[in-house]
Amino acid sequence: DDKTDIIVVDPEREFAEICKLLGGAHIILSANSRHHINPMRLADAKLLDSDDKPIPLKIEFLQTVFEQLLGKDEMNSGQRSLIDRGLRQTYKEAKKSEPTLQDFYRIIKGMSDEGAARLALGLERFIEGSLDTFAQKSNVDTGNRFTVYDINELGSGLKDVGMSIMLDGIFSKVAENRSAGRKTIIYVDEFWIMMK
């Protein structure tokens, strides 16, 4: 059916070959991957200039991402406020471009607040360090009719945040398809592995 997209969540790399045969998008999520998904990306950049901005919802999602990166118990209300301020400023400066966590990090590092310096230090390895896979612009084809999210190599340091970002991307695609009158089939293989 030309009006149906299929999305597969593949924790054991069992769909790589069929994805290749069908000309699908095989997205590997891991610290070593050349594939990047930008959690700050808005489905439609025009929304930055509209009156119906989804920014508060996106910021709420990103607060969850930061809690997963830093540890929920490590977050306090001051850090949440700094994150909120930094994200609002990042989107404001973005205009029509796609902001990234690197842009956010630059803004946080530029703040004179002592809490901002501690926050930047806590985020450094996820934005400029060895676990920066979600800190860059998206470079994956989420418009393919057959998309496989390969989470086989998603290590414990990025597992929670990687799953959240993947699910946010899937949700955005489903919403986009619904608006375009397209169906989306989502298949989660080995679901029990994800529940461990």
C-alpha cells in the first residue's frame, strides 16, 4: 500500500538484511554510530515563527532527556530552571534552522551563573565528549516508507535517553503521517528485551 509506512524497533539486529533488500532506512543507535537523531528537532521548522508553537511541549520532553542524562536524583529545581531558560534561548536564536544540544550547551556555558557551569560540566560528555551521538543535527532518513531503528548496540549509558529520543521521533512521524492521511505500522520486535 503506497499510503502506509512501516517502522520497526529492532533490538537484536534481525531486520538489517530485509531493510537493505527493501531499500529502507536502517538507523543504528549507539555511541559509535554515524547516525544521529537530534532530540531538539521540530517536525516543522516553520513552527518556530507560528503562534501555535509546540516549544513548551518540546522543552518538557527535553527536560526528561536531561534528567536521563544527568540522573533524576541529581537534578534540582535550579538546574531545571537553567535548562528551561537555555532551551528557550536556543530556540529563540535558531530562527528557521535546526538547533542542537551543541547550541544549547554553548548558551549554558555562556551564562555567568555558577549553577550553569556545573550543569555544563555534567552534560559535557553527552555533548562534546564520547557520548555525543544525540548532540548533532539529524542525518537519518525518517521519511523512508520502511524504517528500522536498530538498538542492538545502545549501551547502558545511553539506553534510556536513546529509547526516549527514538520514541519521540516515532511519535512525530505518526503525527506527521496522520496529518497527511497516511497509515503507520509500528512493529517492536523482542518487546520483552526493552522492558528489562
